[in-house]
Amino acid sequence: MQIRVTHRVYGLPIALFIFLAIFFVSAGIYLENEEKSARISKASSVAEQVRISLEVFSSERIQAINNLMRTWPTFEPNQIDWFNAQAVSLMGMQKGFSGLIFIDENGVIQWAATPSEVSSARLSTELIGQPMDATGLSIPAISEQFTSTLIYSVPTQHHHILLGRAISPQEPSHGYVIAGFDVQTILSVMLGQLVGPQFNFELASGENILFKSGDFKHDGSVVSTKDFWFIDQLFSLSMQSQTTMYQPGKLIILIGLFMSALVSWVFHKQLKGALHLSLSEQRYLTASEAALDAMLIYQPHGNNYRLVEANRYSRFLFKGAWEKLSAMSLKGQLAFLGLQIEYDKVKQVAVSGQPYEGYFAIESTKVAPQWVKVQVVKAGANIALTVRDVTERFNAQRELKQSEERYKRLVDGLHRHFVYTKTATHKFIYVSAGINTILGYSAEYFCANESSLVKQVPDETLGIRNTILRGQKPEPYLVHYVGGAGKEHVLEFSDTPILDENGHIIAVEGIARDVTKEQALQAEVVFQANHDQLTGLLNRYAFDNQLRAILSERDCAHHNATESTNVTPIGATVAIEKHTSVMCFIDMDRFKLVNDSCGHPAGDKLLKEISTLFRQHVNDNDLLARIGGDEFCIIYRAETLSRVKAKLDRLLKAISGYRFVYDDKLFFVGASIGVIEIGARSVSAAELIKAADNACYRAKHLGRNRYFIVHPNDEYMGINNNENDVLHTLHRALQDDGFELYSQAILPLNVPSASSQQHYEILLRLTASDGSLISPNLFIPLAERHGLMNKVDMWVVDNTLRVLETNPAHLDSVGKVAINLSGITLGDETTLLAITQRIQNTCVPAEKICFEITETTAVTNLNAAKHFISTLRALGCSFALDDFGAGMSSFTYLKNLDVDYVKIDGSFVRNIAHDHIDHATVKAINNIAHSMGKQTVAEFVVNSATAEVLKQLGVNFGQGFALDKPKPLAHRVQWRLKQASV
């Protein structure tokens, strides 16, 4: 029975839907066919009109050309003028011609006439004088029929019909006439007048589509006319009337199907509602009997209510007293259970209709329940009561409360910890009393105002919450709060998600602890690990990390700006410029002098003061770090090179004006700065630092207290001038004796050179793998930077002595051999010991050896220089102070250095014959050196005029290209031997 009813509920609506759907679909198809027939008829009518119009147009133009030929004059003195007048008149009366051409009997175009309104035509005056074939049409001389062709003109981008014939086949001397028609122009005018926008059409000649409007819809409504002649060309026309925007047939079908579904659904709902209504009473009775609550129906009876119906569970709930209770009125039952005061509330439900429920303790010992939940509702004129035994629940709640009190006493006693509960939306609803000890707030105040007390949340907050939403326990995280005293506290939270039986989060519980002291200690450790203890600036480790982060930001910005295009847009350029920075590598000049003169405490004080000066020239966005003993790095972030140059000018000015005072001693310091732009070019951090270091060395080489800018495409970028190859060659030369010794004579200026022994300086050359010589200006600085200069110096000393040892005849003619020593060698005790032992074990007299040290090296390493000089002078060696005068602190230290020769810096000597300041400087140096008992040597003697001035000033020796050019030492030795044998 139930199955048949269900089938009826669903079957009847479905049958109704099918019937209505068939009706509306049939009506729609009928309307569609009618509309299609109307469109075909309309298209056929218009297509026929177009065909007739085109045929009429064609016949009229062909007739006009025939008339022109028939009236051709037999004896006309000037046929061209006559043709032009007739052609212009004809084209003025009959539109559509794109040009008329007259061709003489020899097939040469004599004239071309075009309508005034045509700006660009296939037949134009440019064809005059050309053969007939230039038109694209060939006409037989004796044919009375027209010859035509359809051609496509690239200049006009149109198809043209050329139609021509001999003027008189009987009289070929008259020549030919060719008429041109612009097909697209003619069709656009004619079809635009005849065919409206509601038609799609296509006009073609063979495979050439000459004119088309719209796209055909292949629904069988396309109409094609029979082929017809247009200007001697066979044309075909296809046409279709466009459908309306709202197709009534389809609209009727869609609306009909919707209405059918709606009517069927309403019908189904009505049937289903009737079925449910009939089953509801039976279901209610079944549910009532199966319920675990006592359900009782009371009917009004005077001023009271009597029980008229109760389910089976009512008898079970009140067993032992049911017989007695079932005979009582409602008021009596409530009094029996000790709930007589609730009777008035029950009566209020009957009056107001508002449900009422409550939990009550049963005072009677004659029934089993101790606690019940009672719900009272109005059921028509009756009252329905639902009674549930909640004794176990209330006992469990009482035990839970006692447990919570014990738990609360436990957690409130925790030191620097507290437990908490949050909602699924992370709002605090409970915290233990430990929060007051930590932050100074009550638990209630913290829960109500927690969000306003937060000073800093973790960056990964979103990830933490997503982890909790997945039901997983996140890693402990830190939140910064402002305490009641205004002090910042750091709390570590350990959340545990609480899930329901479906795996959905319902709360978050956990324990938090105060980690303020631990965080402060950790921050101090991190600070010390990333900062220089002396200056407080970033150290090398932190600087490298920051630099890599800047390069990563730069690469990301460049990638995002140019990701999907090979052309960088304007917005991308702005994004890239935002991530452009400039790095400055700074090396302090004369720092070692302070350290050597006053000790390391003085050097530390200098570094602190210099750091303070640097801080005044950077902002919070920039990076300032100490990366070595007296080396610093600054990165100006989001700055262009031009703005940084202005900042560096101010910084160098401040350093130049700075004076360091220690123990009544005054020092001037400077800074050599290497500058490189961190742009869009992909360069690693190591390459940038290397390039900036090279640029710094370049600045120091150019005169100190200045900056030198290296660009990404400069030779100084990264390893400049194939530095890797040079460095490899340098190492190989040290191992395999790949150097070559050169020499340049140092000649006396006031004593004839023939009467004295040789005095020359040893120069060093490095041979590359291809046999060419590498300049000392390249490999000497490279050796200094890579700590190889002491090995190079030792090689020069050893091999110079070896040459002298193996050539005793040459050794006898030598007065002094000058050997240059670097600053690294001056401070290297091991090298000093090796040189000492080599001189002690050689047959070369120590008096013939003179070591040259530069003024800057000697002053920078003053104590080491004095020790080095005194040690070797004790063996008999002499010393020369090279490049004297370049530092201009020279006279202060000259009397402290026990040297025999003073070599005047070539920058003063080169222009001495023309520059009175250089003249005065050299004179002063020469006089002071002589007053100290030292001899002078002038470098860079470039011409005889310079040598003559030096003689007049009393300079002892000269060295330069005007006196002697550098040559291999082996050549000098052999030349001397040959001279001695002669």
C-alpha cells in the first residue's frame, strides 16, 4: 500500500510534466519552421532584386562602351582629346567606372581617364606609354566580342574587372578601349542600397569572393541564385536572412518546459503534503512510545487538569507510584512530587501559549528520579508535559565542579605559568590566576581586553591557526604583551585544539609561560653573535646575511617585473629601481700608524669614534658593518648612485676634518672607499664584496681619502683583467721561477758615469702563458692583496744574489743594487730571517745591496720598518726611502728612519723644468735630506732639461727614461762582460 501511494506521488507529476512538455515543444518547433520559411522567402526576393540590379547595371555600362566605340570619329585630328572628353562625360553620367584607357593600333597606351572622385585606381595615367599588357588584359585585334578579366590590385586592395575590345575590327588603326570597374566599390554602393543589415550574403566569381557580409548559419535557410553575367564575368549570389534576437519558437519551448516543471513540482508537493499529513499521527504515536522521556497529555477539568494520555516510559519513570499518580489531578501530582509551587507556571503556559521548562529536585522518596527536566507546552486546548530523568547528569556535573575546583587550586599555584581556554575563534574565555602574577591583570580583565594588550604577534599567526583548524597541535609560539606596569612581557603559548566527534574544532586549550628573561638573554646572545663587540656595528657574519637578503629581494623584484614579457614596462622599471642599492667598502688609512704608535687601546678608541662618525651619515634603512680590523661596509638601500656620491662626498669631508687625539698626540686619518651599485645584474655576494674591495684598493692606489666607483661592466668588476689567470700565473712563477729580472740604471748627476761603478734598481716582470709580459702594475697589487708579496720579495732577493754570485766579473763593477721590499715583508719576521740568512751565506758583499721601501709603507709600519732596517744595516746593507714626498708627513718621520738614500717621488720631478712649485718642493726635499747626511735620487727623469735642473739643485742621482731604459738583468750582465773583454 505504501509503495503504491509513493508511486502515485511521483508518477502523476511526471506524467503531467511529459504531457505539457510535448505540447510546448511541438508548438515551438511549428513556430521555428514558420519563421524559417519566412526568412527563405524574404532572402529569395531580395537576392533576385540584387541579381536584376547588377545585370541592369552591367548591361548599361557595356552599352555605354559600345556607344563610345560606334561614335568614334574617323578623321579626328586629335583623338586623345576627343577620347578624354567623351570618357569624362561618360564616367560623369554613369557611375561605377574606375577608369577608361585608349590604346593605339600598336598596343601602346595613349591616354587614361579616371573619375574625379576616385583617388586610387587600377587604370591610371601612370600607364600612359606602356604596352597593353601592363593593364593585365590582352585584346585580339579582329574580334567584335568584348574581352574581360578579373584581377586583384594590391595597391587598391580591391578586385577589378577589365573589359576591352578593338574600337573597330574592320579598322584596326583606331586602336582599342579598355574600361575598368572597381568591383568592391560598385558592390558596396549597390548592395548597401538594396540589402539591409538583416541579411548575410556572399557574392563570388568562381573561387574569388568579391563581397561578403556576415557569416552564414547552416540551418538550410541559405538561398543561392542561378549564375548571372556582370560586366562579362559570371557571378553567383548567396543570401540568408538573419534570425531575430528573440527566436519565438525556442522561447516558447524554454518557457513551456519551465512552466511544465513548475506546475508538476507544485502538484507533487500537494500530493506529498497530503500523504505526510495522514502519516504524521501514526508516526507521533510510534515516536511517543519509543521515547526515553515521559510524555503526558492533560485536559482541562474545572480549575484543574486531568491526565488523559501517557506513553509507556511514563509508567517506567514513576514505577512504584504510577497507579497513585495516574488517579491524581495535575495539581495533586505536583504536590506529591514536592513541586506544588510550579502549578501556577503551568497554568501560565495554558494562558500565554509560551513554552516553559526547568530542572527540579524531586523531594519524594517514592519515585526513583532525584532530578528531572520538565518541559510544558500548549497542545491546542490541552497541555503536554515532557519529563526526563537527569539525575546522572546532575551528579556528574557536581563531581565535575568539584574536580574543576581542585584543578583551579592547582593551576593558580603555578609559578610563571598559567593555563587558558580559547574559543574556536581564539577569544580567551578562561585564564588561571597566574596571569595576575605575570602581567598584573586579573583573569577577567585579561579575557575581556586581551587584544588591546597585545604588542606583537608572531609572523606565522595565520599558519598557526590553519594548523589548529586541521586539528593538529602547532609548535609553541611567542606573543608580546604590555603588562600592568607598562613593561613588555613575552609569553610562550602551547595550544592544543579540542575537537568534537566530527573532527571540528570547538575550543583551544593550553598552557602559557613567561619567557621574558629567556628572550632577553637570547636576544643578547643573538646581538653579540651579529654585532661587533667593540663598535656595536653589524659584524661580517651578519653583514653577509643581510647582503644575501638584499640580493634575494633584488632578484625577486626583477623576476616579477619581467616575468611574462621581453620588454620591461614602466612599472617594472620603478619596481627594479626600488630594489637598487649601493655598497661601499671602506678601508681606514693610517690606522696601523695609530696602533703602532700608541698601542691597541688607541686603535680601539679610534675605531669607536670613526664608527660614531659613520653612523651620522647613514639612516635607519641603510646597513653599516665592521667586517675587519679597520674595514667597514655601508649599503645605502633604495638609493641611486648619484645620491650616494653626494653622501660619500660629505662623509669624506667629515673624515678629513676629523682629528684623533691620544696621549697628547694628534693624528690625521683618511678613508679609501670602493663603491659598486647593486643593480638588476645577477651577481653573487662574494663577487660584489670582491669588486668593492678591488675598487677600495684602487682608491687607495690613486691617493687615499677618496672613493672609486666600479660598474658591473668595468674591468674591476669581480676579478678584473682576468685576475684568475694572473693569479694562477703568479703562483706558477713562484714555483717554477717564471719571473724575469729587469734593471734600470741609477746614474750620478754631478759625477761622470764612466768613472763610477754601476748603480741600478732591480725591476720585476712576469711572463704570461702566451709569452707576453704582465705589467707589475697588475700583478704586484694582486700579490699584495693575496698575501704573496713576501714570497715575491724573497724570490727577487734570492735570484738577484744568484745572478751576482754566478757573474763575479760583473759583481766587481757593481756599486749598488737596489731591491724593492713591500709592506708585508717589512712586518714578516720569517721573511726577515730568510733574507738575513741569505745575505750571510752569499759571496756578494752586503755593502752592494740597497733595499728600497716606500715612504707610505715605512710610515704605516713604523716600528716594523725600524726593526727591519736596523737588522739588515747591521749586516752592511743600505736602505733607500722610495716615493718620498707623496705622503707630505715625510719630514716628521725621516729623521726616525735610518736610511742612506731618499728617492724623491716622480710626481714632483716630472714637471720640475716647468712648474715652480715642483721645483721648490724638490729643492726643499734635497736640502733637508742632505742636511741629514742622506743622498738623494730623483725618479722620472724624462728629458735632458729635467736632468739639467736636477744637477743645478745638487741632486746626487737620477733615474728615468732619459738616462736609461729598463732592460733584462741578463742583458746588462752580458753587455758589461763584453765591454770588459774588449
